[in-house]
Amino acid sequence: AGRESLYTLARGINDFMPEHMLHLTESALGEVGKSLAGSRIALLGWAFISDSDDARNTPAEPFRDAAGAEVAVHDPWVDPATSPDAPPGLSRDLEGVLAGADAVVVFAGHKEYRGLVPAEVRRLCGCARPVVVDGRNVVDPDAWIAGGFAYRGIGRGDKNRHALRE
């Protein structure tokens, strides 16, 4: 009696995710002396469902709109030519999206993101202190922390307060 439905609960959690991801991104950027404003964010994954081109109701859109930063979007599954839900400027060039990024924010659990190599991503980002925010638990926190990233992840309070490494 009086309990919300699982659907309503799930919807509420999904609606909260963009805000939570924004908070984690802002926290990690702050740790490396940057703010959202003026930062370049590589947003990885526009599709809502991993390894899919379904971009309806994507939590990436409210995140991008609220970030107040320059956001470049990558998704290997969503075709900008055929998807009505593809954002303007969606790229399928991962290296191009990562180039010059202050923060790498993973929104979809696409298999392409599971194989990202921290040293390679850091080289592409080109900044001394890059940030990685993992919304889908697809990257290994320890490997990225060891690689010099400020790491944040959903449900990873055990890792989110790590010390920065060189």
C-alpha cells in the first residue's frame, strides 16, 4: 500500500542519472582545477541501450544540454543519417571526439568503450590531468586511476575519493 511501482521508480532513477553524471563530472574536474564552463567533454554513447542504435529518451541529451561546456558526442551505433534521435554533430570518429578533451564521460555500455586503453585516451586528450566518468561501469577504475585520470563512476564510492596519481 502506498508504494510506487517499479516502473515509476526506474523512471525516477533514469531521470536522475543526467544530474548525477553532471555532479560526478563537475567533482572530478574540480579535483584537477577545472570547471564545467570552458571544459571540453567527450561524451561517449548517445544510445540509451548498450550495443544498440536506440537513442530515444537518452540520458545523454539532458546531460549535454545542462553541462555548460563544449560537448563532443561519439556513438558507433547511432547513424546520424538515419536516426531521428541523433544529435547535431554526432561523430563516429572516436579519436576525433577524444582529441583535446578535459573529461571523458561514458554514457553507454557499448563494447567499443570496454576496450579503451587509459594511456591511449590520455595521449589523445592531451591534457596533464584528464577526467573519466563512467556511467555504465565499463572501465576498470584502478587502471584509469593508475593511468593518471581523475576517476568517477556510478555506484563506485569506494573509488571516487582516490588520490590523484602522476
